[in-house]
Amino acid sequence: MVNVVTEHSRKENSLLEAKSHEIRTYMTRIISMTDLTLMTEVTEEQRDYLTTVKSSTKLLLKVLTDIMDYSKIQAGKVDLEQRPFDIRQIVDEVIDLFNTAAQQKNIEIRLKDFNNEIPKNVIGDSLRIKQVLSNLVGNSVRFTNQGGVAIEVDLEELNERWMQIRFIVSDTGIGIPEDKLSKLIKGFREADSLIKEFGGTGLIITKKLVRLMDGELYVDSREGIGSKFYFTAVFGV
């Protein structure tokens, strides 16, 4: 009976991966055609519409990635790559990804501080760091209606073999009530079900990815003032 269930689950995952690849292909085509159209003569109004189409499609790709990764994480199939990459570039890409959504809400996304002692290239999984930052920034943009979202990157520890870096995503959004904040913090340590109310599947994935990178995820929030999510991650030198 167990073998039958396992085989059924394997077939479902294979189908999900195949359909995911198909959807990604179509979305990538939409982005490419939008880019080509933006290179032609269009009015400012049309340019705004096309930019929104491109931004929304990229965000849909992110949602699709979250769905697939949630399935992989649950099955214990996520492996981290170890390649050199530029953290500053990743942060800039995340800001660019949500810039249109932020502008539509008249809020700002900015890099508030970046520790210059962080080496230009670190060893780790750039896609996973981008995914974690995207989930946190996206969550902040979603719950912020005035003010903005700020990102900080600091170096906590550095030696000859590895370094620990802390990332902070803060916002001036609606904040989290004190009674629910304690549940969310507990959820970071224990049950995923406690996290869903505050950030959905993306926050659950974030918690698990951060732990895969030998880090921890924390939150500090005040209702009506804003929230601050911060996490640590370990990288090779």
C-alpha cells in the first residue's frame, strides 16, 4: 500500500513539474514580446500598461516557483548550489522586480544600507537568496499603503572559510497585532500552519530555505507602525 501511494505521489510531482515547465515557457514568451513591444514607438500610457504586464508576469513566475519549491521542500528534494555571486546585484534585482508594484501604491523600495566589508563575490545559492528576499519584500509591499520598504545588508561574521550575513526587510505597513506576533514567532520555530495567516506559502518556503542556508528568520512588528523581517545566512568565501 505504501509503495502504491509513493508511486502515485511521484507521478503527481512529475506531472506538476511538466506543467510548470510549460507555463514558464508561455510566461517567458509574454515577457519577451512585451520587451520587444517596449522597443517600438508607444505612447507613455501604453508604456505604463506594458510595464505593468511585464512586472505582473514576472511576479506570476515567482508564485509558480514558490508552488514548485514548496512541493520539493516537502519531499526533501531541495539542494543548494554553491557558486560565486554578487549579493548587491541580487538586492538590486529584487528592488527592480517590485518597483512597479510599489509605484502603483505610491510607496518606495530602497536599499537603506549595505556593509561595504562584504566581499563582492560570495559562495552560495544566488537564486535562493533572491527568492527569500523576494518573498519578504513582496510581503512588505503587499501590506504597506504609505511610506515604503527598506532593505539592509550587514556582515555579522567573517573568517577565512565562511561568513554570516544578516538581511533586514523593514516596512511602514499595517504591522502585526501583539497577540498574533507571538503566534508568528512560534510558527517560525514550530508549525507552518501558524505562518500562513501572515505570509502564505511564500513565508513558509522562506523559513525552510533560510534554515537550509544555516540561518534563522526573525520578525519584529508593531501594529499600525510597521514590521521588520530579518534573516541570517552563511556563505563561503
